[in-house]
Amino acid sequence: MEPPNIVGETSKTHSKNMMGPFHWVFLSVLLLTVFWVVLKLFRRRRALLFVLKHDLTRSHRWLASDFLDKPTYCNSCMQCCASGSLCEVCGLCVCPEEACLQSVATSSKTCKPLSTQPGEKTMRHAWIRGNLPLASRCFKCLTPCGTVPALADYRCLWCHNTVHEDCIDEEKGEGRRERGDCTLGDHKRLIIPPNCVTLEEKQGWRRGRSKVVVKEIAVPNTDGWKPLIVMANSKSGGKDGQAIMIQLKRLLNPIQVVDLLETPPESALEICRLIPEQPTRLMVCGGDGTVGWVLSAIDKANLPVKPCVGILPLGTGNDLARVLGWGPGYSPDDDVSEVLREMEHAQQTLMDRWKVVIESQKRKYLGLQRDAKVLTMNNYLGIGCDAGVALNFHRHRESRPDLFTSRLINKAWYLGFGARDVIEQSCKNLPNKIELYIDDVPVKLPDLEGIVILNINSWSSGCSVWSPSDEWGPSRIDDKMVELVGLYSSFHIGKIQMSVAEPLKIGQAKSVKVVLKESVPIQVDGEPWQQSPSVISINHNGQANMLKKVSS
């Protein structure tokens, strides 16, 4: 038997004793590094909150951003930075250093002015230094501008002209120089100039809180002035809604851009009341549901002159936007400035609106009749299989919104729910469940699973389902008539969407009544629910002023 290797065992024990202190040193350095990084992030967050708190009087609205698309320089320390805070209105950039954030919060660098001094007749340039757009040219000497790798040269926040430091009129200022008349740029006919706006500070319901509201708007000396008010749903289209709002605030007066998640349309329409002598235009950024919300607010506002409504489509179907020529949906590659030009030259048109009254046949507690449900239809009303697919989609989106993040994914979910209904046939024998009356005349229905009542000739994300024939006339949005079509199944819907089949034409009508004998899924303009036995009446309810895109 061999003796134990005393030397080998001793060297292993000595190696373990030597590795112990090394591990402790490594862990200590790692913990200190993590603590230092967390402390820096906390200080950056605290500094950003400090800026937000002190920038309320300067109107800056900060966003944490990464500056990777082009070289960007801090407007405080003038050093190049890869990340930091960006004002979504004026484009002022600040690096994440606490000293720079506090410097901006306490300096005279104000944001894009909403209003200027009362009585000022002419518009002055509002210059901001550095970080010019790529391929900029000086509007005075017409040579490339902003090419120096530093915080150099200037751009106007209103007309968006850029100018060299050597070309600008000599007038020292704190990061801003104001001299010379500003033309407001390409969209001057849509902009409410700040020298025409009078603001008023009102005290809030909480002590020490106040807000600034628009008190008065004067008419500028601009030929063909068509003031534009933008109502946007910042959550529509994924992140597209917020990105569009940022671009529009830079192109227009920020008071013209309203986030409907912060301000209801009824409050935003008060701007239209301040300029009753001018034909105001509204641009709704959102889906068909957002457009319907704004149109209902216009009806309730009782304005002297109703504004004309254009659409920047951010929804899933966007059927109303398709009919009015605004396209199937906004793409991040689209030029927002070009959209504004199209809104300026858009043609006014009228669109029928329909009153939908739903009187339930069920009795309330103690035998009292339920109150009638009153809705407004702009696009279409669906009963049966198409509403059932929309209802399944709606329920799953409400329970798991993280799974519905874009138009493409939403359409894929619609396809899945439609395929499931092909197998389940949840709305079969629909003619036994309903009675249909067109202009008070009963209609005998064949074996269908769905009925769609159309105000516009676009359904289910752009399907044109009505064509004129010897028996029926064309579909128009201003003829005070609706078109009725039948669907045989969810599989039939898929064939219609692939343009290999057509729906059953039932007729055209000035009024429609549907009696539901059993509980059936229905939808109005994409909002679905399960309707208990009831009587549904559809009648004409006036017309809305819309904007139709002029074909180029």
C-alpha cells in the first residue's frame, strides 16, 4: 500500500487558502461597482424630476432618449452625448449629467412660445442653437449648414429655417437670438401664430396648483387661413401616436395638438369656439372609434360653425379613412409635413350619420322596462358571425393587451378567431333568431350567419362589398340611405376578403328595424357586445362635415 501524498495535499490546501481572499476582493469590487451604477441612475432620475418640476414655467416636456441616428450635442455643456433628455416640443437636448439638467432648469432657455407679448404685430424668429437636421442649408447664403462637429448654427422653431452663426444678425442671447420677421414656414395657413394667442392662468381646485388656458385668438393677416386642430390618441398604432404628436407639435403651435388621453374632445373644441368666423379643420389621429368619439363631441358642443374632420388613420381597420382617401393606415415612413399639406388642400364633403336605438325586451327588477340604448353609427352595424369574431377579439385584447401590439398582429388574431368560428358556427340559423324590416317592409332571409348594414362602402379592413346593379344603385356616404348585405359564414367572410366571393345583396333602405328573438352578437363601428333579445331601430341622424383627400 502506497503512503499518502502529503506534499500534494498540502499544496491543494494552500491553494484554497490563497483563493479565498481573492474571491472576497472580487466580490467587494463587484458590489461597489453595482452600487455606483445604481447611485448614478438614481441621481439622474432625481435630476430629471428636478428639471420637470422647475420647467413648468418654461413649457419643456422631456423625454428620455438615445441619440444614435446622428451626432447630438448637449445644449448646456455643448459636449457630444449618446443619450439624455430631449424636449419633445423644441428639440432641446441635455446630457444625463446632473449639472447640465439643473443648469437647463434654472436658465433662460424657454421652450417654443405658445404666445408672445400682447400687441406684437409681427412674428419674430425663435432660434435654438445646434443639432440641425441633416442636409440643412442656410436660408441666407444657401450653403450647407450644421456641418461643424459641435453645437453650432441655429434653426427657427416656427419656420424651420436654418442659418449660420456668421450669417445671423448680431444680437447676443442666451442660446437664442430673435431678430427678423418669421414667415411660419410651409404650413403658415394652418398655424395659429403665437402673436395672435392670449393666454390666461387659472387656479386649480388644489391650493397652489394652476393651469394656463387659451383666453382669446385673433385672426392673423394670412391669406386663406385654415386653422388646424389636431386630436390624437397617443396610444393608437403602438408608438406611432406619440411619435406623430411630437412631430406635429414642432410643425404647429403646441396648443393646436391635443392628446385625447389627457384632454377630452369636448374641452379641445373650445378652441373652435374662440374663432367662430373661420372654417376650422380637425385632424383626428386614431382609428374609427376615435373618429366617432370626436364626431359625437362635435354634436354635443353646439358650435356656431361645425369644423371639418380629416383623418390620419392609426387604427386596425380604418374603413372610414379608406373611403375618404386617407389610406389604410399611417406608416412611420410617411412624411407628416406632407400629411399637413394634404389636410390643407382636402375637399369638404358630407357624411350621413345614423341613430341606433336598442330597446331591450327583457324586464328589469320589479317589472320596469329597461331604458333604451342610443348609439350613433358612422360606418356599419353587424349582426351575427362578423360581430362574433370581433367580440372574441375584443375580449381577448381586454384580458391580454400585451399580445395585441400592432396592426399586423391584430389582423393575425382576427384571422385566428375567424378560422375558429368556421368550425364552431356560433351564429348558424340566424334567420330563426331575428326579424328584418326594410322601410317597414318585412324581408324573408335565406340561410345566413350574418347581416351587415353599411353607411360606407368599406368593411372589414377595406373590403368593398357593394356594387351597383340593375336593381340597386351605387353606395354613397351622403345619400341618406344604407346598404344591407348578407354573410353565409365566417368562411364566406374570408373569401370576400380575398376577393373570390361577394356578399348577398339584401337591399337599400332609409330606415331599418331588426327584432332579436335570442341573444346575438352585434357590433357598431367595431365596438362589439352580446345583445339580449331586443328591437333595434336605425334612422338617419344628420350629416357630418368631413375632409376628403384630393387625388394628386
